[in-house]
Amino acid sequence: MESQVITEKDVIDIVDLFTKVPAFMLKRAVSQDLNVVEMFESQIKSYKSQLSDEDIIKIKKVLEMPIPELQEILKKAYDGTHKKQLKILADPDAQPFIEKNFQELKNSIFND
């Protein structure tokens, strides 16, 4: 099961937490390099109990992807959906924000 292929949809599903935030707030969070995972920690922990082993593997693989590769997928997704949050996250300036929040997500999901 470890050799599971990660699709663009898998990536979008996993960054969905960040796309639920209104675009203007996400832009501010990115520019200030805020930890938004911390704000949603109780929901994340609740959601974790509903995940299958397959879901956990997908999440882990996405969280371990190189950020530039992830951002390319987000850019493609933005081109198809025009969801402003995806454009914000696809910007190279968002890399520190993504790194910080992915690390927090890893801690929240895998270090219980």
C-alpha cells in the first residue's frame, strides 16, 4: 500500500483546510507566516479519527512532498478552478507558510 500514487485531487483534498479560509484572511496569514493548523487543531483531531489507513498514507505522502512540486499542482488546480486560495498558496512566497503549517499538521496527525 506504500506505493500508492498521489493524484492532484489528493493534494487538493489535503490542502482543503487552507482553502476554507476566506482569501483575504489566507493572504494575511501567508504574509505573516501564521500557524493556521493550530487554530483548527480540535477539528483536525476529530477528523483524524474518521480517516482510513489509505487516507493516512496519502496525507503523509502529500505532507512529505517538496513544496515547489506541491505548488505546481496548486497552480494547475487554480488554473482549472480560479479559487483564489489556491493562487495564494501556489505563490513561491507562500513556501515558508506551507512548510510551517505542514509541519504542524504532521505533528497533529502523526504524533499523538
